[in-house]
Amino acid sequence: MPLLLSKPLFSLFLHSKPPFSMAHFSNLSTNSTQKARLRGVVFDMDGTLTIPAIDFTAMYKAVLGDDEYRRIKAENPSGIDILHQIEDWSPEKQRKAYETIADYERQGLDRLEIMPGAAQLCGLLDLKKLRRGLITRNVKTAVDLFQTRFGITFSPALSREFCPYKPDPAPLLHICSAWEIQPSEVIMIGDSLKDDVACGKRAGAFTCLLDQTGRYDSPEYADVEFKPDFKVTSLTQVYSLLEANFDLTP
Ligand SMILES: [Mg+2]
């Protein structure tokens, strides 16, 4: 008689109390020593691999106007999706909005700095032969500039030109298929709950939220639809988190 497996195929064993918080246990189980195999890491760029250099609040106000900004912000406490907000605007209004967004992004590029721990983390992932990808809602020129300036490359690196963009799972699914691995063998790391965590969870990947200031501990984020599997306050915590929770065998 065939044996019926009642245990979830996907189970992880948490060895010890890690220095990072386990935000969510949906994919995790403590009754097995088997760790999930991790074969790829996908990063967000702005605010994750780079220090936030874009004043998003100022950008949103410049695009929407103060009153409209306040109204939309009240309706979307977890964050405004500016590209979505302008989707239905007239071509002329939309063109102006994109110009304003591009201006803010250009200013951000001038002040671009790499996130502490990013280069070291990428080096450690390379040692384990883990694939590194990138998904951003920023433009391709910004990705190119980041990769050249800091000498770290990601493949594939998908920018806003790849549609639909985050939080749609399409870019992450595209990367998984390019890598010929399952989304369940990938972790998405980013600083946005509404874009990075939502994209990762929708695709069926693990997710890690980078929350440097603890802003997502606020009660307004308690009932969000997609919660991260892991939460860190610095990229320097990520590698030990991966080692503790995943099988990193190349
Ligand atoms: Mg970001």
C-alpha cells in the first residue's frame, strides 16, 4: 500500500533563535530537519541595494498635487503606486507626470550610494554559486548606472521597461523561467511590502523584507494581504538568515 505523506513537502527546520525576526510562518514548519533548497536571490534596487536617494513623498506630491496626494495616501496607507495612479490619465498629462518622475529619479542617481552589506552579500552568494537577479520599477539607465558604478551585475536585471512591473509576479516568474528553477527555490529581497513582498508571494517565492527603521512594525501594516517570510533591518543579516534556513548547496 502506498504511503500517504501528510507532511508538507516544503518544510524547514529552525535551528536556533536567529538575530532577525521570523515575520511569517506560512511556508515554514518546525517538525523536520529538511531545509528548502535555495538556488536564486532576486533583489529590489532602490532602498535595498542602494540607499534611498529619491524623495518619494515630494515626487508623489509633484505628480499628483498636494490635495490629491493626501486623498490617495489616505486610501492607500501601505504606500502609493504612482505608476498605477497615472495609468488612466490623458496622454499629455501622463507625459508630464513621467517627466516629473524622471526628474526625481535623475536627482536620485546623482546621489546614488550602495547599501551597506550589499557588496559583501553578493560576494557570499557568488561563493555559493547562487544566482542573483534584480527587479526594479526604476528605468534601465538607472540599473545600468548602478551596475557600472559599483561593479556588481545581476542577471536578469529587469527594469520598468519590463511590463507588467512589480507588484505583478510576472518579472519574478520571468527570472525563474530564465534560470530554469521553481519560484519556491527563490527568495525576493526588498524594502517594499506592497511591491517586493507582494510580487514575491504572488509568484510563490520566499520573501525577505528589509525594514531599516522598523516602519513596518506600525499597526497600519498588521492586516496587509502579503506578509514577508523574513524581516531584517540590514543586508548584513541576510546571509546568516539564508544559511540558517535554507539548503544553499550549489
Ligand atoms: Mg525599493
